[in-house]
Amino acid sequence: MTHVDLPASIRPTWLDSARLMPALQIRNTHCDALVSLQGAQLLSFRAAGQKPLLWLSEQAAYLPGKAIRGGIPLCFPWFGPHAADPQKPAHGFARQREWTLWQAREQADHTALAFRLSDDDATRALWPHAFVATLTLTLGATLSVTLQVENTGSTAFRFSFALHSYFPVTDIESVRVEGLEAQGFIDQLQNDARCPAEQAAIRFSRETDRLYEGAGGYYRIVDEAGDGSIRIAAPSCHSAIVWNPWTEKTQRLADMANEAWRHMLCVECGNAGRDTIELAAGQQRAFRLQLSRD
Ligand code: BG6
């Protein structure tokens, strides 16, 4: 799995009984977390004394190459369907590939893990560019996820991405999302129609799949039927995607229980659509997401 020496707070484990899906269990004085090597995907995070921060489907499938439904999958190097070829995997290949653990460090107030994925024959067949992506998880009383992308080739490329966070909610019909009131959005359920700003917090009463571009990066999910809220801060991510599959779409998703839509919500931070990033040869950029409960 790794040649990195693991500090005492990190224990290797498996997600499946066939031992095909390696993972790391992190337990320090501030939090508990579980990370899948496939996708460098954080699957669970709970700060000491708090409720879980992330939602993970009870019916998630743990199969090599299949995206795991929950936690924080990374969509990269494109978000959504591939623009030119619908046969290519939705949301890119990063969440389907096993990443390498590159660094693991224990500090007084957090454990930091850095994972890497770089181009190889399989990635170049899907996306003909040389890159190194580094995903760093900082696991303490709060959670931060940093994606750094470096163009290691000799020509510029463009990429989009999203940190596709799944959050648990008590009842989606009693949830509001603050921070996008003044933003127009693209409705991905209406042929990408551009819709004007609603001038109100987002509420949910049907399937919702919206892409907000040029957004501020600071949001709050208020769980009115539960207690407290979740704060999202990602000022270098100018796109936000707000998704709940509701009833019918959930039935079409084999890795979600029929009633699970009521108890989850995705508020994703990235740069997609008009916010797509261009990287010159040799250039690198980093994007940070911080999540906490209050
Ligand atoms: C969201 C998209 O980001 O991800 C939705 O906006 C999509 O359109 C959802 O349905 C889940 O995608 P997937 O590939 O994980 O089933």
C-alpha cells in the first residue's frame, strides 16, 4: 500500500473482505477518520464530541475502479460528463484510481496525509497530459482538504474539478444552504438553463442539481430539524455544485438505499464551467476546502 512510515495515529485497513480496497483509519485526540486509497477519498470524519461531518452510503460498493458513494470524492480532471466523449468516465478518473500515500505526519493538533496521483498510460489514454496531483488531508478538530495540481508537461492544459462532499442531514426538506443567495446558476436538470439568482437561501422540495459559477466559496448548511450547521470555506474554489437526487434518481442508483436521499446533501466546491483552470507548462495551483460543524 505504501512505503511511508505510519505514525501511531494511522492504521492500515481494508474496505472489503476480499482485501482489494486499501484504506487508512486515523484516530488522534481530535478526530476519527477513514480514507480510501482509491481516489484519496475521505469516507468519514468525526471531530471529538461531534456528530459525523460526512455522509457515506450504507449501500456503497467497495470495488476497484468503481466510485464510492459518499465522503469526499474528487472529480478530476473534469467535472460531470466529459465535454467531447460521453464514453469517458463521469467526473474524471481520479476517484477510480488508487493514489499513493506520499507523506504522513503527526502534529500536536492534527494528522496530515498527502496522497499523489500522476499521469500514466491509462490516464493519458483518457486525458493526454502530464500532471502530478497531490491531495492533502489535515485531520484535527476541523478538516481541511487541499488539492494541488502541477503541469509537469511541456504544453498548457485546462482542467476542472470538484471536491464532491456528501453531508448528512436530518431531513432534506428542513435544510437551507446559505451563501449562494445572490448567484445565478446553471440548472443541470433543465438542459443547463441559466437561472437568475433566487435572493434566498436554497431549500429542497425536489431533485436539485445546480452549478453555480463565480461563487464566493463560503457556505453554511443549516439543519433545521437537527441541531447545528456545517460551515464550508473554499475561497479558491469559484464553483459550487448543489445536488440532491430525491426519490426517482435515488432508485436508479444501486449504491444508495431508497430513502437515503432524505438524509444527505452534496455541496461541492471546485472550479468548473466558466471557472475551469488553465495551467501553463511547469505551473502549479492549489485549492483548499475547510469544513467544520458549529
Ligand atoms: C453531481 C452532479 O456533482 O454528481 C450530478 O452535478 C451527478 O449531475 C452527481 O448526478 C453524482 O454523480 P455520480 O457520477 O457520482 O453518480
